[in-house]
Amino acid sequence: MVLDSMVRFQGEISGLGADVKLVERENLHFTVKFLGEINEAQASQACSRLSKLPLKRMTVEVRGAGAFPSVPRARVVWAGVAGENVRLVSSFASDVISALDGIGERDDRPFQAHITLGRVRSPRGLRELGDLLVRNSDRVFGTAELTELKLKSSVLTPKGPVYSDVGVFPLQ
């Protein structure tokens, strides 16, 4: 199972002693568009727009580990999508991003399909982390069927973010 494989990899990251805050298993997800701080009216508008999209289910292979902005300057550690699935996921994301145009924060960075595995908090263990990511740049985590799109709310707490679903949109 993909989640089990990603959690095992997070265990390898943890074993390095690097200063990385790992994402909890239940919070692992593909991020399509980060909206930032939005009000209830904007959230309602986003749900309305998303509910009208004719989005299709898809099966993707989760493959490869890396970091943003780069492995040597890692701030976010991620698992990626197999090359043959990139166009499929990017097309899906483009439709969602277009539908949400004008809602939330503007982000001009190109979309890159990924699942955030952890966030680097300090340079401690960064070299070892980089070596692990390079060795696993083509690691296969498994195949997953994407069956729904969720609009999530995130509330930051001292123990980390608490996520809740604002809208759930089943894929056809």
C-alpha cells in the first residue's frame, strides 16, 4: 500500500536524526492548490466552482523522493509522481487551479505533483537527508487510485496543523 510505503520512508528519514517535522500518516495528500487564508464566502465560492468540474478518477504511481526548493537546500521533503503520470495529474491540477482563479493567494510557481512527507526545521542532518533523497530519487512507493478531491481547512496549533474537510468532490 502506498501510504505504508511512504510511512516506512518517513521512518528512514527519522532514523537519520535530521531535524524534519514529518507529516502524520492521516494527513498525507496531494496538494493541488494552496489557497491560504480565505473567508467563508470564498470557501463557499470555491466549493461551488469545484462541484461543477467534470473531474475523472485516475490511477497514478507514486515514485521518487525529493525536496523543495532543491535537495541541497531542502525545506520540504516530498514523494512525487511517476513520469508517465505527470501529464495526467498536471491536466487535472490545471482544471482545478483555473476553477479557483481569483480565490486565495496568488502562486505563480509551476504546479509539481507531490505529497509532502515532511518539513525541514533546521540544517541538522541536512547532508544525510540529501544523500537519502538522492538514493531514493526513483523509489517506487506504489500505485494509488485518486477517487476524490477535497477542499481542506488547516488550523495551526502548537502541536501542528489540524485539517478538516470543507468540501468533498467524488471523481467520476
